[in-house]
Amino acid sequence: MNGEGVLTEEIVRRYREDGAVCIRQAFDPHWVSVVEAGVSRNLAEPSEYAGTLKAGEEDRGGFVDDYCNWQRIPEYRDFVYKSPAGAMTARLMGSRSSVFYHEHLLVKWPGTLKRTPWHHDQPYYPVNGRQNVSLWMPLDPVSKASCVQFVRGSHDWGRWFVPRKFATESNYTIEDASAKPMLEDRPFEDVPPIDEHPEDYEILSWDMEPGDVIAFHMCTLHGAAGNQSLTDARRVLATRWLGDDARFATRPWEISPTETGGLAPGDPMACDLFPRVWSA
């Protein structure tokens, strides 16, 4: 059993209420091996978006990321179109369809000190709408100390935060002050100093094995430490999915990723670049 078959009503409820849930053995060994082959190909043939971040000269590892490669990497394409991910994400979102937005490779090699700053994803993207989900899929055992962390319920705060650059942890530069967040009566805010006041938040994180995934909302605040293991990599493929209410939008900064699919503000997101891969 895998994919949609592992989704109990409790898992769906936890996703919608908490903004993040760990789904145990969501994908069977076949799909883990397919994604692993794709990641190996991606690392050997990085795209123009690929980069490596380090916390300084003492950083023994490195935080590697790359994205928007699914059209040229056949294993990623197979996962998008043939795995249970489309049906699973539609059910999590409460949507009659699931549109694939993009994939994001996130690798922290052994001994990586570089952390992932607290942020949430939707303000980076030219996407409005509440029906969305990301699947964070590790290919290696991940300890709770190295796992991504989530602020429980933050997707329902009704607040949008300015995106942060992973290299410097500084805010994106606002280029168009007239642009509004999806909730137009609320301004974009700075990400709160979560690490300074951890007692104010309920933090979710898990020990994970290959086959497990974390499903999280694009407005859920999250961040991660480096990879504390000196022997094991932390290879993750995150895939981003959109539901029926997703619409193309503008942002007051350069969007990331920069692909737009030729869409105009207010257009539904499904298009050649962002395919609808599952429908009820």
C-alpha cells in the first residue's frame, strides 16, 4: 500500500489543521528508487539554477539545491505523472484536480553547517489560492535534529512574510511597493524571530525513513538546521502541487522560480509548464 492508500482521515485532518504532517511510507521502494535515480542524474547534470551554500570555511559539507528540472530528467517526470502523488495531493488539498508546479532538490552533505532560515514558500511563488501542498521526500534516513521543522498552524495565521534569501538570510528587496499579498488588508511582514522565542511556538519535526514524506502547506513557516551527521547525506526531493483555486499572481519582488508558463494575473495555473496530472 502506498500513496493515496495511506491517507487516513486523521492524516488529512492533521494536514489541514496543523499545516504539516508526516505520512509514513507514502511511497514504496520502487518510487524511492526512481526518485533516487533522478536525483543522481540531477546532481551529475545540474541546471543553471543549481547552487551550493556554505556557512563559512569551516563548513565541511554544503547545502546544494536545484529546481525546475522535471521536463529533462525522465525519473522526475515518471514520478510526477505515474506515482500516486497526484491523487494523494488532490485529497490533501480537498481539490478535484492536482496541478504539478515544480520540483526542488535539497541536499545537505555530511557535516553541512548551513541552516535553512525560517520562511514560508507561497510569497516566493506567483500563486494565490489556499489549495496547495508540498511533499518533502527524503532519500536517506533523517534524524529529527536534521529534519525540516514547522510552526504548527502558521498556515492559518492570515499573515504573509517577506521571502528570505537562503545565502544571507536577508529579506528580498521590494521592487513594487504597490503589490499586495493575497490577503490585501494585511501587509507583508518580516519573519518573526522564532529561534529567539521557541517557547512561543509549537514546532513539528520527525525522524524519517526513505518512503516517508512530509506534506505541508505553502504558507506554513518552516526552517532547518544543517546536517549534523558526519557520515550520511540528507538528500530530499520536494515537489509542489496546486489545486482548483490556484491562480497566477504578481509579487513585489523577483519570483522564485522565475518560470511563469506565459500566464497572466488571475489565470488558472494549469498550462503546459504546470500540467494538470490528476483529475477526479
